[in-house]
Amino acid sequence: MNRRVLGVVLLSIGIVLVVAGLVLMLAIVPGMKQLPDDVNTTRTYEGTAPVMFDPATFQFMKDLKIDLTRHFEAEATDSGVALVKEEQSLSSQGQSIQELLKRYAIDRKTMEASQKYPASWAELAGFFPRQGLIIGWPIGTEKKDYQGWSDDYRSTVTLSFSGEVQHERAKIKTYYFTAGSGPQAINADYVKALGLPLEIPKEQFTALVGQTELSDMVKRFLPLVLQQLPGDTVPLAYYYEYEGEYWIDPKTGVLIDTKKHELRKVGLPDEAIAGTPLANLPEEQRAALRVPVSDFTYWGSDQSVQDAKKDAEDAGNQITLYGTTLPIVAIVAGAVLGLIGIFLVLRK
């Protein structure tokens, strides 16, 4: 092979390598920065529950050690949207306390709930339209507040960026987000999903409220309010409040750890006490009629934190390899070969 032919070959190879590097960096890698279509992840949490109400027996379980398991699986994808199934299991000493099935339509790039999805998904158990972030943060998480979702409220909540911190157990730098809310009414559909009654006999309500500290005025007027209610049952309203902490790997959006306190209470709805002396009481006294039905705090288990750290490292290494290392090597090598090829072609 003469010098000129060799130069043409090297120039051609160089051009191919440069183009390949640019295509990898600008076209292929951005497509990789999304929720995988083969998600199959389990996260485990441990915690404590001062109070848990058993709606089947109307008994209160107290001072429990709890375990929470969340299993996520991508069941289908459609035009950049993934159908993700979540199975939640709450237990204590191996005995199941609560089982929940949820399904989400997730935008694979933004990780937010998508409003566009096949109509057949809406017919599946546990599925309903949602908004904001649900199961994680986007790849390339930013230092800003995000909108998350609460199934209890059936509305969005603010996930506040609260700084960049070292996660002690994972021993990595994370973005730290917080969220929280005072008591707000729980959506009736979610009350049903939790297996809680929407009404109970008056005698049972009196027994429930009797376990709380009541003011003298409430003790005086509550029996009158119950007498005014038609029938033998009392309508119930539930309230949810929480405080949450979230540690996120910023490069991949992987949720490294969570610590959350959730408190749900039951009491009389506003319409039940409207027009009665109880309606004129300060909120703190009316709130005394609300009885905790679940009060628990949980955090990621050591194993779950390490699993999340490994997932973040693996995903981050893939992004670096295909988004930076290989494209730069290909572009630099292509440029060098191209220059050599040009030199050989032009050399006399």
C-alpha cells in the first residue's frame, strides 16, 4: 500500500471515529439517561410504631418494631413512559400489618408522573392519575425544589432542596431534600385502600375517643353531638401529617436513603360537628377528638442503603463510560488518525 492510499485509509478511519464519538455523546447517551425498561428493585426499611390500629379487631397495637418492603417493577413501556408497579408490605415480627399495590405512569426522563399513557393502564389495580415525582429523582438531579406526590392527599407536595451533605452510612456525597406537612384530610379513596372504615357504630367511636385526653368542654358536648347524628353510626374523617428526609445521588437520581415519620388520625368530619358547640372550639381542642390510627417512623436498612449506593455507582459508571470516556477517546483518536492521514496524502 503506497503512502497516499494509506493516508486516505487513516483519514477515513479518523472521520468515522470522530463521527462515532459525537453520535455516542450527543445522540445515544442522552437516550440512556432514563428509567430502564427492566427495573426490578427492592428496598427495605426498618423502624418503630408507637401505635397501629387494627381495623379488623378495633384493637390498638403498641410499641412495635416494623419492617417495610417496597418492590418496584417496570411492567411495560410506551413512547417514553413506563408503567411501574409498586408492592408495599408493612410487617412486625413477620406478621403482615398492611399490603398495598400501586401502579404509576412515569416519564422515563423526568421521572415525573406522566399524563399520557395507554388507556388500558388506567384499568389496572392501584392505578390513577398522579403528578410530580413518585419513585425517585431524575438523572442529573439539580439543586432546586421539586414537586412530589402524596397518595394520602391526592395532591402534590414540595420536596425542598436543603443542601449537599455526606451520607454517613453510604459514605458518599448526596443532595439532601426535606418535605413535611401538618394534618390534612386523607382522600376517601385512599382511606379505603388502607382498609380503614368510613363509619363505625357510635359506641365504638366513643370507646376510641375515650383513649385520648379530652377537655371538659369536649366531654360535655360530645355525647350531645353524637345524639344529633342520624342513625347508629358515626361518619369518620382521617388526617395525615408527616416529615420526610431524602438523600439523593445527584448524578443518577438514585434514592440512597429515606427517613420518614407518618402519623394518621381519625375523628369527626367538619360537617358532623357543624352547628354544634364543638364547631366553636379552638382547632387544638377539636383536634383532641382525633385518635392516632397509625404512627410510625422508618428509615432505610443498612443493606438497602448499600444496594442503593451500588445501583448509583453502576449507573454513574455507565454514564461516565459512554458519555465521556469512550466519546473522548474516539474523537481524540479519530482526530490524530485524520491528521496523520492528511499529512500522508499531502506529502510529496
